[in-house]
Amino acid sequence: MGEPNILLAGLISEAGISNAGLAIRVNQVLGTHYDHTAVARWVRDHALPRGRAPLVICDILSRRLGRTVLPADAGLDPRAATASPDLEAVLTRTKAMWRHDSRDAGFLAGVAPAGGAGVILPLFEWENPPGDRDVSRRGRAAIGLSDIERLHSARRRYEEMYRRAGGIPVRPRLARFLTEHATPLLSAAYSDSTGRRLHRAVGSLTALAGICAYDVSRQALAQRYFLAALRMAKASGDRAFGAYVVALLSNQAMAAAEYRLVIQYCETALRAAKGALTPALTSDLCTMQARAFARMGDRQSCHTQMALSESMAGRIRADAEPEETSYVQPGLLETQHAEALRRLGDLAPAERYAHDAVLTAHSAHLRGQVHRYAGLALIRAQRGRVDEALEPARQMLRRVRGMESGRLHDRLRSVRTALASRSDQPDVRDFVEHADAELGLGV
């Protein structure tokens, strides 16, 4: 299934025309025999009508809306797919994405993430010059720094909700917030300096929406959010923020088992933002590479990246980090390194790292605590000590209860499977039953 034409759908809705009504108007001009199902295909399958039909559709919409609508504005220009990602065009598509995601719980469900040029071009554009010389905008009402601070406050609020409740309930709320609050700000008047701050703040919220989509395994939607945030990062001029977004794409590639792509993403971020990266993000990028090398069985490269990550972690100052890297908390490095070593089969050092991570779990947010306890439980189970794996498994289950998160439920499922082989033991059977009950909630 291809990506729907959300631009055309939005314009048809804004113009107040039904699919059948648009088909009738096109037929009156061209003498064709389109019906509502043809218009549905233009939207649902992003099929391009032939001949002069795209120009006629744009003329009809222009008359209804009182402004000029070009084929590219309506997603009817085949050249747009290979064109350079112009900021205004990206923002138009991003606003449409927010709107559709806020209204349709199944938006982009079943659509595959983009590959090839669909991902390479946005990364190339972000990494390489020229930058946006001027992102100022004319309009009736001007915005100020107080409007941008409200966006930062909203991000902190939604991130806390995500960490406590999971991505399932947060994503539609965040999409509505972006539609109702970020869209008007992007359409207002602002200077170049204010515009760069605005794109930085809106890009950060957009990236968080992508994290929420990723958390519920909506990978195509998550990727669209991340790529939109990356374009806004370029407009903001903040290279470190752009590298953070590339790190999110890297994490998504890790989940898809595209390990060479993980390394490529991380190297791009480290290279493009050299000199602007904070120790926390640098450490996390090195850790992701270590995990990817471990999955590929490259022990030496894994250990090299682990050493680099630990070196950078020693330089982290929480008060000097941006809000996006607050996820790099004490114990995260140990959790990730334990996972890398577990994948290499080095279970003794993996358990030491996992144990150290649990010792700092109290200072981590709830999601971080779940991963720490899950990591220790998995390693102990893999070492054949299921009885010792039970306590961290119970601690993980206690914290995951009530959270609506696909990723955390995957984590719970992996621990449940690791322990289930010894379900003849009453304590293990009890844990498995409680885990099944939590997983059976269907969130």
C-alpha cells in the first residue's frame, strides 16, 4: 500500500466538496467519466489522474478556496517526489500529516517506511549546504518568544506523559496539539531569528510525535515525523538537534534489524554535527553503533564503540544538555552495553553491566526502569538462573502495568518467553500468568 495523498484530501475537505462533487466538476470541463471512486483512488492510492485533469482539479480548488492551488500543492505533480525538500513544501505536507493523524487513528497503517532516495535525500539535504538563509515570514499577526516557550512547555508535558503512560494515548493528543497550536504559529509573521527558534521548537514536538508512533510500531508514520523534524532542524540552524533526529532514525533502523544503516546514520550525525554535539548524544550514538556491531557479530568494533561511549559519558553535565537528551540518564549506558554483550554471548560482563544499571534505576524515569530490570532478567535467564531472574522480572512487570506501550509490551513478552521454559515452578508460573494477563489487555 502506498502513502495516501494527504495534500489533496486536505484541500478537498477545506473546499467543502465531496468526492462525487469534485468528479462531476472535472467531468463538466473535460467530458470525462470520473466518479467518486476515481477521486478516492487519487487520495487513497495517490494515483495521478491523466492528461489535463490535475490542472483542472487545481483550478476547481483554487476557485472554491479563493487562492491559487498548484499541482505540487495538491500532491499532483510527479516531479515533486524527486525535488529538493523545499521548506515551505515540507511544512505544508507536515501540517496535513498532523491533521490526518489527529483525525484518523489508522493513518498510514499498513504503509511501509520509505527507503532509498526517500530517506537518503532528506539526510543529504540536512548534512550539506546551502542552509536556509532566511526563514522569516510575513503575515497579519506576529509571534514572539513567549509563543515559542509555550511550545517547549508543551513538549516537556507530553514527554512526561509518554514516559508514564506510553505512546498509544499520547500520540493522538500530540497530533491535535500540533494541528491546533503549531499550525497557526507557522502561518503567522516572524523574524528570521524568531523563525529559527520556532522551527526548533516545532521540530522537537514533531520528533516526539514520531517517538510515540514508533512506540506503537507505526513505523511509516514515525519515519514521516522524523524526516519532517529533520527538515525543521535544518531551518533552525541547530546542528546538534538535527543529529538528535538522525539518532531517532538510527534507533528505528535498529528495531528493523538494519544494522549497517544504524552505523551509517550514526556516522552521519557524528560527522555533520562535529563540534556541536553534547557528550550525552555523542555517547548514545556510540552506544547505538556498539549494539549494531554486536548484532553483526563484530566483537572488536563493538568494544571500540563501547569504550568511546563510556569516555563521553564521563563528561555529561545534565544542566548543559538540551531537553531532548534528558533520556540519557544514569544507567542507560550500562543497560545498552549489557544488551550488546548479551548479543555477543559475553554473559558474565553483560550481567555486571545490567546489575549496575539496576542500582541506578530509582533515578531513571519509568520507561527506563522497565528496560533496566528487563535486561537483568533476560541475562540471568539466559545464564540458566531463572530463579534469580524472577525478582527483576517482577520489578519490571510492576512498573509496566497500566502503560500503553507497544515497545514495552514487546520487552515484557521477551522476558515472559525467557522464563516460561521453567513454568513448572510455581513462582515462575505465577509470573507468566500475570504477564499474560497484562499482555492480554490488548493495548
